[in-house]
Amino acid sequence: MAELGSQRLDKWLVVARFARTRSLAQALVEQGHVRLDGKRVTDGARKLRAGDVLTLALPHATTVVRVKASAEKRGSFAVARELYEVLGSG
């Protein structure tokens, strides 16, 4: 786990285990299923910062998380869980 400097949104979705691959993460973003601080984001290259709030409209549920950190590689669920704080889900 590392401080969040300038990690791309699509890569963060993969390492945080919200998407299995970067191309699936890009599709989620491009199709409008991701909001950053309440505003729809359509660019997977958007940089994230610690404290950003993401709303993810995933196939199984809508989840709201606060970004805490980043990681270089996709790891276990336990490692991924340290990258964000769940604010709500439904």
C-alpha cells in the first residue's frame, strides 16, 4: 500500500478489486458507472487523490467509497480493502 500520488482511476479500480481488468475498469468509467465527488467521470486516466469519494454503479450493487491509498499491483482482498473506506452500499 502506498500514498496516493497520481494513480489513474481505471488502474485504481483494478488494484482495489472493483474490476478484474483495466479494460473492464475503463468500460465502467466510459459507460458512466463511476462518479467522482458526485460528478460523472468518463475518463479512466483521471487522477485520484486521497479523500476522493467514488460512487460505483456495479452490476450487483451501488457502492460509495472514500479513496485512502493506492497500490502498484492487484493483491489479495485484504490488501485491496485497505485502499478505501466504504461509506455506503445498496
